Amino acid sequence: MSAGRLAGVHLYAVTDRRVAAAAPGALVGAIAAVVAAAPPGAVAIQVREKDLDGGALLALVRAVVAVARPRGAAVLVNDRLDVALAAGADGVHLPERGLGVVEARTLATRAGAGPGFAIACSRHAADAAVAAGRAGADLVVLGPVWATPSKAGMGAPLGVVAITAARAGLAAAAATATLCAIGGVDDAGRADAACAPPRRRGRRDPRAVDRARSGRRGAGPARRRLVG
């Protein structure tokens, strides 16, 4: 990743092979279809397979990097900074209760990661998203925005008002984090919850979002589970 890291991302796809009922090989194929359908740099992939042991996760991440990087798609690993570094991934995604942004950056630098190593994180309130941006996060996922079964235990959805507040707060802080929404985001008129580039409060190019979502013919349910 170059300086600016995840500034061009319009879609942040999160994997879950159990929900997709897919073997690791099938999951890699679904990811390849998604990134092939999108402009270079428009999609980032978070490999979020919490049940895999380190060795299996490392093998999966390396396979994902092999299909995603030639298409300009960044690959981040959920929580496992060690696996992200060992696999040569583009970055790490930190859960809200995981490592802090500053701590993760320090550890990555000590391990030899270059300045392009990206740090993304999850936050569940607008003020927390702004704080993460101030701390140097490259991408902040805020949600759930709308109701979704995978976030049922997290209380009431935040709604678009939280996205608006977080965008304004990040802009006021001159933070360079890309802001993404999660939770109930689908194709039914909810493009405003796609990822917004840093310090841009206007409309994004909707064509990039549509292409990233649609995937190639045959991606079907696996693609929806990948990103949903």
C-alpha cells in the first residue's frame, strides 16, 4: 500500500466462510470474483475467520493476498497482527476491545512493517470513531447502522445520523481515516453507507460502489455473505 493507505476504498468486504458455507478454497474464489469486478483500489478485504488456528489462518491469508493484490485490493487480517505481518498482508483490523491503534502501529513498526502498513478498526459510536481517526487509524468501521442478525446483540442500530456525525468529526479533526459503515448495508438504496474517503463530505462516485457490490455472475450468495 502506498502513502494514503486506504483512502480509495469504497467497499470493505468482511469474510465469514461459515456463514457462506464455503471451504477456504471456495472463499478465495469468491474473493477473486469480488475484486475482479471492482476498479483497482476500490475494495479492501478483511479476513475475519476467528475459529482458525494460526497456521491455517496464515495459509488462508496468503492465498487471499495472492488473488487480491494483483487487482489492487488491500487485504487486512482481523485482530491477528502477527498473522498479518507474517503473511505480508496490507494491514490489520482491530476489534474495539483489541489492541489500540497506537499500540498496533508501534508493534508493526518494531516488526519491520513499512509506512504503508494499514490499520483499520471497528467502533460502535460516532465519538469513538472520531477518536480512532485522531489516533491514526487508516479506516474506521462504524456500526451497526441498520439492523442485521450478525449484530443483534449490540443494541439498537446507530442509524445514518451516526455516520453523519462521525464524518463531521473526522473532518473537523483533519483525520485522514476512511469511514465505512457496517450492519444491514445492502443494495436497496443504502449506498450512502458505503465507505467515504478521508476529509470528503460530499457524494462518492456511486458507480464504484455498484461495481464493487455486484461482483461477477455466479458470485451470488457467497458474495453477499462475504460483504454482508
